[in-house]
Amino acid sequence: MSVEREVGAVQRMTRQRAALLEAIEGQGGFRSAQAIHHDLRARGDAVGLATVYRGLQALADAGVVDSLRTAEGESLYRRCARAEHHHHLVCRSCGRAEEIDGPSVESWARSVGGAHGFVDIEHVVELFGTCAECRARG
Amino acid sequence: MSVEREVGAVQRMTRQRAALLEAIEGQGGFRSAQAIHHDLRARGDAVGLATVYRGLQALADAGVVDSLRTAEGESLYRRCARAEHHHHLVCRSCGRAEEIDGPSVESWARSVGGAHGFVDIEHVVELFGTCAECRARG
DNA sequence: ATGCGTGCAAACGATTTGCAGCCGG
DNA sequence: CCGGCTGCAAATCGTTTGCACGCAT
């Protein structure tokens, strides 16, 4: 299933939308909207910053990309295979990310919440670290 | 050990600092800097917004208050007993919060990180839900 | 006295939005 | 053609910072 197939059905395919998708396809890890915008400009694809934000938001809603927020409050995006709930292990130096299943965390969250009488538990779990490659590179 | 004792040693005790501490002592759950600022003004203690931010930051550094960020990127603060690492279960409707130990999460984070070759693993774990009281109240 | 602490307003950085014109279907 | 899409700039929003003055020590 191509990205065009996933998104095209609901949205118009414009030059900028295509450029955005291509940029996202090409990147390995999580990047900020601003960084993606820079990439596009550098690559010669002139796209407005606002359009990048709007597009990213739409893609996130459509489940094509996954987004998370850094501790500093910046949003990061990344093409994401699965739509189901999962977490990430993000390299703080290169942005490379691994998708993680946290079955133990899921159950932990639910039981802790229940033990305190809380319901409708939502949880935010993100891991940050330095990947082997970046560690080696120094 | 009083708050004055904890903070006074390193910082000057001013009217606004005292007001801020009092406001924080009185509140049960996590509140935003802006909300705390409103409380102070409402109570008659005129304190600048910037001062509230600066004070909160200082208290957080001193380990007197605990801070966390909502999914929307807003910082919330709360008087916090223990300085050690722990997580929170926050009521999304009243801000009431329970401090949580996550031994299982700690080890899970470390092992997952290691399994992927990542080092210096940091983790962000926050739980949000609706507390029993708020659920009852509707 | 000294210089930390404060208030105010301007600065900021990320993100959003209003609006007139453009272009994909 | 028509309505969604875009660019640009102005507007938000939470938070930070520069500066001159005040007050705790």
C-alpha cells in the first residue's frame, strides 16, 4: 500500500504534498517540522513552513506519520508503519528511532491507575538515548 | 523540615517568594505557572508573571517542586515530597496527582534500550486519567 | 552598601490562522 | 469552474530575558 494510496483518497496531491511525503519517506528517524522544512528548501522544493505544519498534522491524523513531543515541547514526526499503539526509543543525537511494544508498560499503567481509583488511563512513554552508531562516532 | 529551610539557605526570602511557596503548599495537584499566577493575584498577593516563572524554575531546580509537561507542551508544577526519580498519575480534570514508583518501568526502559544498543537511556513516563472523585461528580 | 530579586515590556520559538490568489480534479 | 491548498504575514501562547529600580541581608 503506497503512501499516495493511503493519503490520496482523502487529500489532493499537490507538488508540495508530494515533496513532503518524499522527504518523510527518505528520513530514518524523528525530525522536527522546522527541520523537514529546511530539508525541503535545501533540496530545492520550495514549500511554505505553514504548509509543512498543515501537511504534517494531516498526515498524523491520517496515521501515516507518528508524532511525539520532546521534553522541550517540540513536535517530531516520522513515517510510521503501524497505526497501533506503541512507543519509541529515539536517539537524541541522530533522531533514529526504534518502535517499541510495551506490553509490560501497558499493563503496569492500567494496574497502577486502577489501584488509585483512576479510570480512562492514558500514558505517555517515550525513551531517549544515544544509539550505538552515534556513541561510536563520539 | 520547612520549605523555608529547604530554600532559604540559597535564596533570599522575599514577599513574593513567600507568597509563591504558600500558594504551592496549598494546592493539591499539578497547576500551570499561569494558573498559580492567577491564584496569587486573586488572593491579593501581587506578583509578576515573570517572577512566578523564575521562582517555579528555581524551586524545581532545588527539588522543592516537581514539574512535568502536558501533551500540549504546558509545564505544570506541584509541591513534591521526594526528590528521587518517580512518575505521576495525574487527574486530567482536577489536577490531583499521585506519585508513582515505576520499578518495573525503570528496568523495562533500561533493558529495551540495551537490546537496541542504546545507552544513556532517559525516559518520560506520565499517566493521565480521571480520579474516582471526579468520576463520581460526573 | 551590595547585588540578588522584581516588574514590565519586549523578545522568543514553535505553531496556528486569516486571507487573497492558485491549481488540481 | 470550484473548493481545497498554498504562501505570507500577522496572531497566539507559553515562557524567557534585558534593564532599571527596590529591598533583603
